[in-house]
Amino acid sequence: MTNPMPPPELLGAPPGTIPNLVNPVNQTELFIVLHSICLVIITLGLAMRLYTRKFIVKRSKVDDYLCVFAYPFSIGIWIYIITVAVIKLACLSFYRNIFMSIRKTLMFVNVGIIAVLVLYTVMLFAQVFQCVPVAVSWDNTIDGYCTKVHFVTYYSGFVNTFSDIYVLMLPIPAVWALPLAPTQKLQILSVFALGLM
């Protein structure tokens, strides 16, 4: 099979548009500013977490190591998939530490860990191997084909949405069963929600 994309010389600009291939308009500056702000916030959050674990709690756990492991990965879609999976595994590992004595919640945490591992592994392989040969995804001069991009996009959207909701909702029943006033329960849940952001 041949690549369905026409050669670059046949791809013209839309009518009424003057192509600017030397210095095209883009949002690179905005992306750099936004990425820098997010990186500073993430770095401060990770530093506070590690400081608390080392000097106040004096004990690190698996979720801390997973957060440190996920920190350097910030570029590329393949790296993004790995990072999101590791962050969700860190949250679920944190839940394992907190809800170890609540059997039902622990079972749902373990199911969540297995689901994240399986679903994100499938997503990674679907993303990497959506073109045959793989090089067709960045070089349209090679003979080959790509699967429908919509499948990977919809699958990614479903998995990310489902896993976000699952991880966010998981501690609610256990926290709500605590013998505390409703306002205190809401405060605890808001701390969980803030931690997942």
C-alpha cells in the first residue's frame, strides 16, 4: 500500500492565503510561557512533597518514587502517555497507603492499578504502531499505511476521562464513612481533589 497523503508540492495554501514557509505564524512564545509556568508549579509541588516526606514524615513510599520518575518526562506524545500513567499509578499507590485497612477500597485501588497498566500500555502501543512501517508517521515519502487516527484519539480520550473520574471518585466512599462532620469530610475530599490536579 502507498501513503494516502499527497506529496508536499501538491499541498497548496487555501484560496486567498499567501503561504509563509520561511517564518510562519505560530504560538511558540505562548507555549513556552505556559509550559514554563506549569513546570515551575510542578517543580514546587514536587519539592514540597519530597521535603515533607524526607524531613517531616521521614519516610518515602512508592508513590513518591513514581512522582519523581514522572517528573522529567514532559515532551512527546509517547512520553506523555507514560507520564500520565505513572502519575495515576502514583495517586493509586498513595491511596493504597492510606486505605490499607479498608478492604473494599483497597480492592478498587488494586483494580485501578491493573486497569491503568493495561489501558495505558494498549494506548502506548496503539500510538507507536498506528503506522506500518512506524516511520510513515513522520515521513510520508515511505510506502506504507496508517490506521485511522480517530481510533487512537477516541481511545485516548475515553481512557483518560475514565481513569481521571475513577481516581477522583475512588476515595469518596471511604472518606464519607469517616466519623467526622460533613464540612470536615468535604475539606478532606477537596485536599484529595487538589492533589490530583
